[in-house]
Amino acid sequence: MTRAGRDEQAPPRRPTAADGVVVVDKPAGWTSHDVVGRMRRLAGTRKVGHAGTLDPMATGVLVIGIGRATRLLTYVTGADKEYLATIRLGASTTTDDAEGEVLSAPGAPGLDLDRVRAALVPLTGDLLQVPSAVSAIKVDGQRAYARVRAGQDVQLAARPVHVAEFELLAAREVDTWTDLDVRVVCSSGTYVRALARDLGAALGTGGHLTALRRTRVAGFTLAQARTLDELAAQADAAPDGRLPVLAPGAAAGAVMPVRALSAQEARELSFGRAVAAGSVDVAGETPATGTELAAPPMAGLGPDGTLVAVLTVRGGLARPVLVMAPAG
């Protein structure tokens, strides 16, 4: 086929979307990279990234950055997350989920739920968690899951994580197993599959994950999320054909505190210059100039709501660590 023939059959490129964030409800069976590929076509640009990988079996909130908003994703990736999951007790697998081969299946009928709830307690709080061997963690430059698939024995070191909530919602017997519906709120880097594995081990019966749905990342929730088909329909219905996005200012507000800036402060920050911390509200108080503050990153919004910069307070000054609206 000639180049002209291929061009005639190729779908027209969509208009480039504005810089911003889109919250996708990831479908089962898709990798996060698959979603990014589809979003590049919907957004009409290759400058698309995601904040926090979801396994192919998982569904739910996947935060996508477009254009300059991809620079915000580092703050989203490190935010806390919430999941709804189903854990099957009575069998362990090579992957700690339903996609792996069964290692042992002693069964777990008639489990005492008070005993299950008691076993959740040590898996809550600050933990040293050994990730699943098929995680995306790199070992000597190669993903752990790739090494496992190549037949290598992978032993990963324990990592500090925080599980704020590990709640039992429901339980039911399925054949010789017990299925638990749970809710997990945890820090970035926590593996819910590993929680299923460790819960099964604590109960002496084995455990693995059969379903996982991410319901929240920082302030981004399922209520905001749209399927890929819904997003395509929204772009088709838009007067300019552009994919609708959440503006960087609103997106930053879902991840970090927001600080209103005067026009002069916005101008100074757009040049990469610091402004006085006393003129920026930090944790509801106005600190005295010169006060050393341990403050989280905050979003500096101009009078029109534009995200001018991500700021940190240090040495009595609010300093830009990421300028999103540079001067000129």
C-alpha cells in the first residue's frame, strides 16, 4: 500500500488537548501503558503520562497528565490511595493474585471472622512489606516480573509502607475457600496483593487477590473518573473536538494545599523568584518572615486561578520548586 493510501485510511488526528489532568476509570485487562497509548490518540499529543501503575487485572482510578501537566504527576504518584479488593483465603499463588499458578490450596471454609479481623490489625500501620515477586520494581535494571517470567528466582527486600485502614466489609464461602471483600487505604508503594498474601499466611491457609479496584488517588476519585469510551464521546461532542481536561490549578488542588497569590507574587514566581512566606497562608497561619517551616508542597494560584508554581516554604520564603507559568 502506498503512503497516500495509508494516510487516507488513518483516522484524522484530534486537536491537541489543553494542558491538564484526566481521571480514567481503567478497564480490566489493560496495562497502564495501554491506557496512555489510547489517551495519546484522544489528546492529540504524545506528551501524556500516568501517575501510578495499575496491574492489568485491576480497574479504577488512573490519573493521566497531558502536556505541561505531566510535570505534576510526581506529586500524584506519591499520594495516598484507596482500594476495594477481594481476597481469597485458602490458596496461595505465584503472583499473589488470580493470574498466577496455584502453589498450595489447603482451603479455608468456615473461618472465624473475629480471627480474621484480629489478623488485620498487625497488617495496619507502619509496616515492612515484601513486595510481590512479579512487581514492577527494578532489580539490576530489569523489572522483577520480567525476571520471574524468565524463570529466575527473585527475592525482593522489604520496604517501609503505611496502611492507614484495612477494613473487612463482607465475607462469604466459595467452594472450599473464603472470600473477603476489604477496603484498604495506604501509602504509595503498598502492594495490596502482598497484603492478601500476608493475611493468608497469618491465618495459616494462604491467600491471594481476586479483584482490585482503585477508588481514590489523593483527591481524585471514581466520581470524577470516566471510561475511555466516555472520554472519546466527550471529545466528539466538544465544539472544538478537544478532549476535556481538569485544569492544572484544579488538579494541583486535589493533591496539595492551595495558596492564593497576588498579581505581584504571581509575577515574581513566574520569573523563578521567591516571595515572602509571610504573604502566603501556610496551614491556616501567617508565619513571621524568617521562620523556618517544614511545610508540604503547595500550589500557588494566580488571581485568575492559573497554577503559577508549586511552592515550598524554606528560610522564611515561599520558593518555586516547579514553575508552571513562566514569564514571557
